[in-house]
Amino acid sequence: MGRYIISSTSAKFNESESIFDIPHDLVFPCNDIHSIGSREAVDKLVASGCIGIVEGGASCVSPAARVHAKSLGLLHAPSVCTLSGAELVHGLELENWASVTDEQLKLEMKKVFEEVSRTANEFNNRGDLFVGSNIAGFLRVGRAMDALGAI
């Protein structure tokens, strides 16, 4: 980060007491489980100008914080969806990792988003990607078990 700040004509480094106090549009938590873990943390994000949370790590938003964020109208991209890109790349690269293109990944991620959105709508949770992704995943497992004769 230091090299970027030195080479940039407009970047500034601001030491703040809390990451939640820095003005921003979107937050991408990538660290601990439930790093956004309370209603107060969500309120701080909103006060800083945040309009959405995109989880870059596993379950960075606690259930209570997620419900509160939803009640405030914040966009929320859950880790169940956002982390699927790595799995998609792994699946696409089984034959030859060098052949995976950005366009292929974009197309596959679009399919994931459409399935999750469609599932959320189907189960009366329009726009709730968390609910849609969990139900879609459950249905996929159920279909696989059915196909194998396990149920």
C-alpha cells in the first residue's frame, strides 16, 4: 500500500480508530467469521455512506447483522455466492487451467447469480441472495441425492 500511496497523486493514507469510520460505498470484509457482527457495526457502515456488503471471506456477516442490514435496505452479497468463483475456476480448469478466460468465468458467475435470484423469487424472498443461495444449494444436493437413489 505504501508504494501505491507514494506513486499516486491523489491517494491518502488515513489512520482511523475503526475501519467502520472510513467513508465508503461498499465494504468487502475478507477476514474473520462475523467480523461485521452486530447491529451497531451495520449502523456505523450506514453512517459512513455504505450501500452494500460484499463478503470476500466466509460468513463475515453475523446472522443478526445480516438481518439488520436487510432491514436498512443494504445490498448484501453473501459468501456462499461470492466465493463460488474460486470453485468455478477449479471446475473449469480441470482440463487446462491456462484456458480459463475471464469471459468463461463471467458467464458462469452470471448463471450462479441468475439461479440464486430466481430461487429467492420463487420462495418469496425477492432480492435476498443469502436465502436464495442457501435454498438453491439445498435443492442441488437434494437433486443429486435423488439421482443417486439416496432418497
